[in-house]
Amino acid sequence: MDHLKPVPDGVPSEGTPSGGSQPADGAAARLASLMQRSSRGDEAAFAELYDATSARAYGLALRVVRNPAQAEEVVQEAYLDAWRTSSRFDPARGSAAGWLLTIVHRKSVDRVRSAEAATARDAAYHRETEPVEHDSTVEAVHASLDAQRVRTAVSGLTAVQREAVELAFFGGYTHTEVATMLDVPVGTAKTRIRDGLIRLRDAMGVGS
Amino acid sequence: MSDSDIHKLTGAYALDAVDDIERAAFERHLVECEDCRSEVSSLRETTAMLAESAIVMPPPSLRDSVLSGISQVRPLPPIVAPPRRAAWFPVLVAAALVAVLGVGAALWQPWAPSDEGSLTAAEQVIQASDAQRVEVDLGEAGRAAVVRSKSVGKAVITTEDMAPAPAGQEFVLWLESAEGQMLPAGEMPDEPNATVVLEGDAATATAAGITVEPEGEPHVEPTLPIVAVFDFSQAT
């Protein structure tokens, strides 16, 4: 895969994505180190962290909240939180990207739920997320490989597992709401979500 | 929810597919269930991978907003590493204290606002338009209330007629993070009527708590049982 990554100067190395169980150890270590530098107030490190993760963060927020302006707000809040709490990131407990995207997702979900409490979800029609522009950044190269692994893993789910996971993750619905939407008992929805995620985890070789 | 049921909530929890009450309950469970902690952690990594399939380049202006935003905010200090605590504060004393305190919610008059012209940090929180209040009546041991403002990002605890901590011990404050971690948030001064701004980021905290800890030691993990819990999802 080396031919895929002529890494330009000044761009963080994203490691060599391989199909293996730990696709991007170099990238993960890099992000963890950037997060730790950020906790010491290193704004340049945080900028680099932003560049390496913002397409994932923004894409995720956009999928959940659907409105680009709101997605930007959510992402900005999430990065601000990540900066402020960066000293609480513990590389022994998980990846920096995972930690960051957890914040993004939680804020996205909070946003749609609180928006719903006030009014009905706006933006009645939602364009499906636009296809990724495969530009020249290292992240895009890296991500398209990872995205392929994700697609492969997702295709290994049963249809009902996939539906439940997608409604919960990208839809931002609670498992109880998912159960009602799918017209299944609450326990069934809960189990589908968990079994689906476990299957994804095992297919993608994510360590704990 | 039976024990076997709650274990199955790992997936929904990792996907944020729980409501606030389920989240609080599951986070209490996580504190004592190593299996679930480990499973949640691996499932969270998995959900982060799912974001790979949603990649969209954000507008360049967002980068500027983020970077100018962080330049105005100081990162929180790290949690200082603990020396191993040699001996536990006798649980019996803490348990007796809890029995005396008899935690229960009650309402009482809010404190009169200060006449000072400029607002203290505590006043900013208490007078914020989004201030949320959780009150706990400690019976004969006094009363305590925590007010949290998400917009200010801080929480304030105020005590009235608070009984003193046992000799050699002190009351220590905690904030429970959205991830279910108990983060030390400072100590209560040794006085019956005090107003203290909790250290740390309260914007996303799910609860605040008070425990009794040995005086003068770094506080890393709360000694159980907790004297009082202020669950923000129960806030008024």
C-alpha cells in the first residue's frame, strides 16, 4: 500500500493502513500524542489534530443533525470540549479518534433531541450525505481505506441488525424509540443493537 | 431492570441510544462492572469507526472558528496521579454519616442574591438563565444544593448548617462526567454555611457528589458510600 501514501511534508503521517487488525497504529499513536500536547496548551498540535479528524467529526455530526449550520455548531462545541478536557484523555482507555468522535456523537444526539423537544425536527427533506470528495489529504486516502473496511463489516450484519444500529447511531434515536419504530419488543431492539455492534467490532478487529 | 438486562445495554449506551435516566443508571452500573466497562470501550471504538463511512469535508471557516475558540480557553489540569491509599477510611464511619444525613430531596428558599455590583463566579452560575438546581436535605446534618449552568460551564454548591466532617476527614466534591467518570472537584471548607464553585467542567457533568475523604491527600477516586448525590437529570 506504500504507493498510496506519498506523505507531503508537514502532514501528519497516518501510518500504513493495512487490512489487518490494527490498521493505523502509527496514526493512532500520532493522534494520541497530539491530544496530549493539546492538554499542555499546544494550539498547533490541536490544529493538526483537527486537520486529521475534522472530516470524520463533521461528517458524523452532519449525518445525525442533518443541517450543515447545526453540524458546524456541534463540531465546534465538540472540539472546544475536547480541547478543554484533553488532559482527561487516557490513551490506555481508547483511541484519541474514538474519544473525540464519542464527544461529537453525544453532542449531535443531544442537539437533535433538544431540538425535537422544542420543535419538530426541521429540514423536512434531507439530502443523503454527499459522497466524499477524495481530495489529496492524507486523511481522505486513509479514510477511504477504512471506509471500505467499514462497508465490508456492515455488509456482514443481518438486515435487522443493520437497521437497528443505523437508526440508533446515525438517526440518534434511543433504543426504546428504535424498538417502536421497528415494531419489536424493547429487549429485541437492545439485543440487535448490541449484537450488531459486537459483530462489527469483531469484523473490524477493534481491540477493547 | 434485572442484572442480566442491564449488561445488554452496552450497545445502546455506546451509541448514545439511551435516555438520561437509563444513562445515569447504566453509568452507576459501569462503576462496578468491569466486563461492561471493557465492552463499552470496545464498542465505542467500533462506533467511531462507523464515522469513517460518513466522511464529509467541513467548510474551511469551521477550522478558523475552532482554532480561534480554543485560543480563549485554558485546558483543564490533569487529574493528579494517586499515591496508593494505605488504609481505607473506615466504612462504618461513612455509613453512619450517611445514616445520619438521610439523603432526601427537599425544596427551600433560594439564597438572597448578593448586592455586589460585579458578579462572583458563583453568582454567575446561580443567576444564569439556564441555572439548574438540585437540592438535598441532609436532615440534622444540614442542607446542600448544587446549581449548575451549562452556559457558564460551572456548578456551585451551597451548604446550610452543614455538620462538620469527622476529625481528620474532609468533604470532597466530585463531578460525574458524561463518560461516567467521577472527577475531583475540590473540597468543602470546614464551615457550616459555604458557597463553593466546583472545580472542573460542569457543562456536561451528569451529577455532582460529596464524599468523606482523608484530609490533605490527593483525591482521585471517591471513597464510597457517597454522602450526597446531586443528579442533574433531576434538576429543577
